[in-house]
Amino acid sequence: MSLIVGAYPAQPTGAAQRLFFDELARVRSIRGLELPYRAAGGEAWPSGAAEAWTAVVTAIPGTMQRLGEDGRFGLASNDPDGRRSALHFVAGIRSYVASLVDAGHPVEAVELHSAPALNASATALAESLKEVLDWDWCGSAIVIEHCDKPRRGHDPEKGFLPFSAEVEVVESLRAQGLGNLGMLVNWGRSVIETGESRTAADHVRQAREAGVLMGLVFSGCSPAQTEFGYPWIDAHLPAVEVDGAPASSLLNAHEIARCLAAAGQIPITGFKIGVPLDAVSAVERAGRLQQMCDLITGIMRP
């Protein structure tokens, strides 16, 4: 089984980047990269990355950057200007996808999100997706990656729509035959929502039972302060079995196995982890990602 890897939080800068991706290109279980789309646009195919790899494009970096500038921004925004701005942003992603495909890098999926945190609704999200799904995505699926919802008495990391609302929107649009659409569960973002590890598997089962589960990405979190940041930060902590992972990381082999069992066969399985220490070399960074690959694929084998 092959994986989509979100390597960008761990990749070094400068000349070391090519060495990092040269090392990753030797990992046979990797079939593609999750590439970030930021407020300023998408990045070029990384130097050293295998030319045969596919891509998944995530809108979360640019979405959070745009929200920092305008809290009305988002596909689920009830504010007409905020929703229009988000649609313009997604149109830029579509152009980026086309450029990757033209360069020989098929894009398996585009991860979109139900921002903003305030004045958002499932109705607005559905209207946005109807428009987005009418565009030519060069064969790419559109997946809604769930982020934590608002909780009374707690500051959310993202605070977007509830998982059940997103599932209902996707289920309804699929029933109308409106495109290649599904849900993607990010382990850490689901667990941050409740503070309970079981939430990720619960979300996986809910989406699978609704017939809309298309992706599962493993990215960790911690209830304690770590070198990655404050408690419950969405900073892509590695599984505790990986070198350099905080001892308090809640992601581990047991939780990975539980979610994989709940998911069954799905189009996209992968992970995204960061490396907090600037002193870690390019080879060491690639080695930690290989450890995550080996952990997941070892569990996936019968």
C-alpha cells in the first residue's frame, strides 16, 4: 500500500531541500506529496522529488492566512463578500492544479475547508461547493478536510463547521450527482476537537457509514506543551514511535491501527508530520518521515 506524504512541515530550506527529497524518493511506499497552497499561491514541484509521484493539494495554509486578514473569508461564510473571496481563492487552486497536471504530476485530490469560524453555515458551504464542482479539476477529487469545531469554554484551533454538518453536505451533493466529492479525516484535527483519541476513529466510521470517506491522514497532537508549541496545537506531531516525537504525542501505532480498521479500503491514506529542531539534518528529517511510512505500512499489511 502506498502513501501520500505531507512533507512540507518537515522539509528544510535552501540547498538541503534537494537532499531531503532525494532521500524520500528512495522510500518505495510513497506515491505522492501533499502540496500546500498559500495565500500567495502554490509552490513549484520540489527539487529532488520523484517525477513519478502524484499530488494532493491542501488549501489549509492559504485559508488560515486569508482568515488572518479577513475573518469573513471562507466557503461556508454567510457573508457574501467573504464567500466570494473564498471562491476566487479556490479558482486560483484550480489553476495551480492544471499547472501541476500539465507538468506531468497528476493531482489526486484537493483538500478544501469549511471556514470561517464565525457566521458560517452548511447552506453556504453547499452553495460554494456546487459552484466549485462545476469547474474542470483535471480529474482531481474535491475533499472536505475536517478541522475542529467550536467548543463552549475552549478556544478552538480552527473552529469550523461540525463534522456531521460537513458529512451531510457532502452526502447531499453526491446524491445529486454533483462531482467527485468526499470527506477526509485528519487524525490530529479530529482529536484536537474533543481531546479524546477515539474521536478520529469515530469520524472515520461516520464518514464511511455515510459512504463519503475518501481520505485519512495521520498527524499528531499533544495535551501538553512540547517543543512543537502549546497544548493541542495543530502542529503535525509525529507518532510517539518516531524519533524526536514528544512522549506526550497521542498518535501511536494502536490509534493508527484503529483508524485503518475503521476506514477499510479508501483512495487516500497518508500522513503529515513536522520536525521542530532546526539542527536536524536533511537526511535525519527524511529518516523520520520514513519511520512514519514504515509504521503505517507495517500496520496496513495483512
